Amino acid sequence: MPITPTTSEQLTAGVGRLVRAGRQLGSRVAADLLGDLPSSGWVVLVPLEQGGPQRCSALAGRLGVDVSVASRQVTALERAGYVHRRPDPLDGRASLISLSAAGAVALARTRAVRGAWTAEALRDWTDEEARALTAQLERLTAGLERARRPVPRPTAPVPG
């Protein structure tokens, strides 16, 4: 049975509040740990940690942003010492971006701070409740990702 419009509106409002709270925490972490980098700067470090050295265009694709946006973030992270840039051995015109040791330390510290905030926020929850929330959030995320995919539009019959 589908959810009611009222439930949908309440859920949308709740997710909006959650996203805003997450952004505020992200800004605080960035300010506390990464200094004057943009609050989204540390997000660039995660795909570098997971996927290793990569071109800026590949990084932009993983982040879902334009190459120019990724390039500006990489430049700021490079200036701060969190990433390294070296020529791509397959194409000297391109560069490979990789996580530096300082970037790895920043990610670990960021995770520790976020983990502590989460533990504090959920201090009166049971582990079972937290695992259930995690499962539901993963389900919601999968549904949102499905919903944002383009839906094929039916083609109108061609008048003959």
C-alpha cells in the first residue's frame, strides 16, 4: 500500500532537516579539521581513498559534479597538502590526483569526530534501533537514487 501524501510530506520535511543538520556538521568538521577549505572539500578525499589515484574528470564523475567544480576543490586540497597531483603516465597532458598522508589523517580525524557526534546523538538508542535506522536509511537512499533516474517518456504516435 503506498504511503499517504501527509506521510510523504512529513518524511520529506524530516529528510530536509536531516540534510541541513548534516551540512552544518560537515561545515563544523571542515572548519575544525580542514581550516579554510570549503566544507565539501573533504568529500573529495573519500573517492581518492577508495579508488586510488585518478584523473579529475573521473573524480568529478564519482562526485556527481562538473569537472570545473572538482578541479577547484582539488586545487584547494592540493594547496592545503591533502592531495598530490602528478602527470598521468598514460597521457602526459593529464594529471592523476591522489590522497596524501595528510589527507588520510584528515579523513581519519573527520570520521572520528563524526562518529563521536553520532554516538552522542544516539546515546539513548539501543544498538538494535541504530542498526534498524541504518537499514531504513540505506533503503531510502536506494529509493531516492532510483527515483532520480530519468523515466522514459512514452512516445506519442506519429500521425499518419
